[in-house]
Amino acid sequence: MIPYKYIFKKSIAFLVVLYGAITLNFLLPRLLPGNPAEIVYLAIIKQGGGSINPIYVHQLESEYGISNAPMYSQYFQYLIDLLHGNLGVSIAFFPDPVSSILAGALPWTLYLVITSIVISFFIGNRLGRYAGINRNTFKDLFVDLFSMFMASFPAFVLAFIMLDIFSVDSGIFPLGGAYSSSVNIGFNLPFIISAVYHSFLPILTIILTSIGGWVLGMRNNIIPNVNSDFITFSQNLGLKKEQINRIAYRNAILPNLTGFSMSIGLSVSGVIIEESIFSYPGVGLYMITAIGSLDYPLLQGIFLMVIISVLVGNLIVDILYGFFDPRIKQEGE
Amino acid sequence: MNHDLFKNSTVNGVSFKFNKIIKPLKILLTNNKAKVGFIILAGMIIFGVLGQFFAPYNPNRYEFVRSMPPSYSHLLGTTVYGQDVFSQLFYGAAPTLLVGFSVGIIGTFISIFVGISAGFASERINNIVTGIINIFLIIPGVLLIMLFGSYFLGIHQSLGYLPTILILVITGWAFGARTFRSITLSIAKRDFILSSMLIGESRLGIIFRQIIRAIFPVIISNFFFTAMYGTMGLTFVEYLGVGNLLQVNWGTMLYWAINNEAYLTGLWWWILPPSFMISILMFSFILLNFGMDEIGNPSLRRFNSKKNKKGDLNEHPEN
């Protein structure tokens, strides 16, 4: 019952987009106005106290094309460096290579994104179902207005308000960080509790700002289903109301599942912004520093790694979708 | 729904054109959500236009007593730099709205063009364009904004309004294109398109006379969605600090308030008004977006069924 053909198609699409993203990352600094390479070059010379390590010069050449080598050989050099996990050296955190910074930051970002998107999807769909089933009642209006209001609030403003109320004023939640310094990192209970406690506020904020789309989407999906003939038929069969609602819900959730893979990108955008506000040590925090100090190697590393993560996330969701949607299952067999 | 409302009873050409402009507005007012959203948005536009002429002080002047709470002479107090908050709010409304609307209009045009041509083209082109749409959907917009913005900063330039609009269009058109593509695909299979083809109508004729007309509510709904994205995107650009921070708009107001920690130092009159105004603006866009969805999708309507549904879209936009 595995839709091989569908998975194959999705994997090919994944590889094509991945290649496109990698190439875009190569082309952007060469196509945009100004010469980022020069800035990076000067910054590194300044950091190195006048002298420059030949390794960095080599990296700059491969990343920014300041060498005189033809474009295609630069491109191959770039691809080879990438395969070795070599993303250059950060300017803001000078001797640290970008790859090691990302290795420390990316897991926290992924944790925030995955947790918040799953909870938001689940609660949002249930709320949307509640509104859609009770449509044109006071309950529906209340849920709709709540969702619209949450969706209309700029995410970072909400984050600041939450931070002010729950961390600064009352001190219920910590001001920043991903875990307290007193616990040992690893798979032990105090560490997990500390990590959950530190991430509670960021995750809550992301859920609050992203839930509206799911609620309203689900509501608008389920209403045509509630009105459709197969529901009338089920009613005539004498099924219970709860059973009928479940049938309508299962039918309505498919479009939202396609929306799920699309929403990963939006979610990551939100998380990146929230992290910088909650001083959460994910890529968002590094990104703000990188913009401030024009740390292009770090920025590009973040760009590449986040896009790769989003693409992998998309692929996983798409493949799972193949198992949920019976139409695709049949087609693939 | 009163269909007589839209019937064109005039004979001469001039009033016919007038009717064409008025018709979408009348459609808007048949739905409660859209009506409320429209009233708020109209109020915002009036606020923005008036703000260009009647702001009590020059929004860029730094000459007042600093961090003053609201008073009669300064309705919303002053900033830590000694600017009048109300003047900034009043004056900054128009640029904020203009960015939102520009992104909405340009983005919608691109998504109509891409979406409809993909939905109406051969299978292979459809697949390629769908792939491109998906790439743009997948890439997180904030990343592109920060990358472009930092390159601009590198050459000592900040993103003015034009580059901002450009970036937001690039990152925001794909949502609509996806919707238009799947709707066009479902419409292109209908009988009335087939009969037009058999009569010998050209492809362009079918697209403009049949398809665009049929999906008009969706276009309007998508415009409000993209405009919402544009306004929200402007606040993101400014928040990241890659925009031109000397411009006065609600995004830069938030940037300065947040960077001076107005929420910690108790200057609520600095941070709350722009947040509130942006939220209200977003709220009106969302109301209009969903109102238009309900107009375009009769099964969502409050009083429906039993009436004829001919020519209406009751397909799911997903495919």
C-alpha cells in the first residue's frame, strides 16, 4: 500500500528545488549590487590583525567569486565546499566556522518550528471544526473573531507584549535562553523540563499568531462538506451527530494537509523573528546579529540551512500526505 | 441574494462603464464581513489622506519635551526623541497603506497571469509553473528579505519603499498564483468553456471574458490577502532594520519604539498606537478576504441553497 510513484515524483521535485536553492545561494552575492566580497574581505583582514590566513582567502574566493577564476570553476569549488560541510567563517563570531554555529542553533529552531506548527495545526483544526459545525451561531462568531484578531496582530508586537507581561513584570518565565545553566545537557529529566519551560513562551506566541489561518481554513473547508449530499445520506441512515461530524471533518482536513507543507515556510519566518525577541539561541538570534554586523557568510549559511530544512520538512509532509489521501494511494499503485 | 441589484438597466455607454466600477462595490456590501471590513478600510484610507495635510506637527521634528505622556497639545504624547506620536501615526498611515496596496495590486496581477496561464496551458507547462510556484511558496519570505536587505546595507543603502515593495511582491505572489491555477483548472473543464471554444472564441477572449469574470470574487479576495501580506511584510522589513528608518510609517514607528524598549520603560503611548492601527488594518483586510471568499463560494454563505447556483464556484480551491 505504499504509493511509490508518488514518492518518487515528490523526491525528484525535492532534488530539483534543492539544487535550485543551492545555486541561488551561489548566484545571489554575485548578482546583487555592490560587492559583498570586498566587505567580507576587509572585515576578515581587520579581525585577523592585518594578516589573513590563506584558508580564509580560499574560502572567500569560493563563496563570493572575488577570484579571477571563471564562473564555472568557482561554482564547482562552491559545490565541493558545500559537500564537505564548509560554509565559511563567520565575521561576527570571528574564528568560529559558520557550520559549527549552525549546528548549535538549528536544532533549537527546528524544535520550536515543529512543536508550534504541530500544536497549532491540531488545535486550529479542532477549533475550525467547532466553528464550522456550529456555523452562524454565537460560538462560530466568537471563534472567527478570535482567529481573525490573532491573525491580524503583528507577531513581534505580540511577542514583546508577552515578554513584558510574563517575563519582565511577573518573572513567571525566563527572559531568554533555551535551558538554565544549572542542568546538564543531555537526555535527562531536568534538562527536558528546563528546555520546555524556556521554550513555553516562544511556542505559545507562535501558536497564537499562526492558529487563525488554520481555524478559518478549516471552517471554510468543513462548511461545504456539512452541506453536501453524503452528509444528508448519513443523516438519513440515522448516524449519530458526532459520527457525521467526524466524516465531514475527515473529508475537510485534506486541503489543510496540503496547506500544512506550504505553511512550514511561513512558520519558519515567524520563528526566526520570535527567536530574536525571546533571546532564544536559534538561527533567528544569530540572524539579527549577522544583519547588524553584515556577516554575509553566516547569513548565507542560515539561508541555505533553513531552506534545506524546510525542503526536507516539505518532503516528509508530502510523503505522509500520500498515505492519507486515498486518491494518491490508488494512483501510485 | 438580490440579483436584480446588478442588472444593468441603462442604455448609454457612459453609465454602463460607471456600473462596471460600482458593481464590485455593491457585491462587497452584500456580505456582512466584507461590509464591516470595507467600512474600516475606507476609514483608514480617509485617515491616511487627511494625515498628509492635517498632521498637527511635522512628524520628523525632534523638538518637543521628550517622553511626554498624552496631553491636549500632544494627543498621543511624544517619543524619547521628542517627536509627536500622533503626527507620526497620522502622517505614517498613507505610506503604510500605499505599500500594502501596491504589493496587493502588483502581486495579484502577477499571480493572475501566472496562475491562469498555468491552469489553461498544456500539461507540461502547467507542471513546470506549478513547480516554480511551489518553490516561492516554500522559501521563507523573511530569509529573502534579510538577505536582500543586508546586501543593500552592505553598499550603504537601505530599502526604500520601492525595493521593499519589490521584495514583498517577489515573496508574496505565489499564494494567489496557486489558488488561481487550481481554480482555472477546474473551470477550464466546464461546459461553458468548451462551448466558447467550439464557437471559435480565442484563448485570450475566453480568459478575459469567461474565466476572469467567473473568478472575480476570488481575485478581489486574493488582492486583500496579498495587501495584508504587504502591510505585514513592511512591518517585518522595518523591524529587521533593513528598511529606510528615516521614513515615517507604522513599521518604522514600531522599530523605534521597540529598539528604545518602550514596552519596558512604560511609554505605552508610543508602542500601542501603531500596533493597534496595524492590527485594525489587518483585521479589515482579513474581513474583506473572508467576506469575498463567502461571496465567491456560495456554500459558505449564510442564506443560500435552493436558489440556482449556475455560474458560481462551489469547488474547493484545492486540487
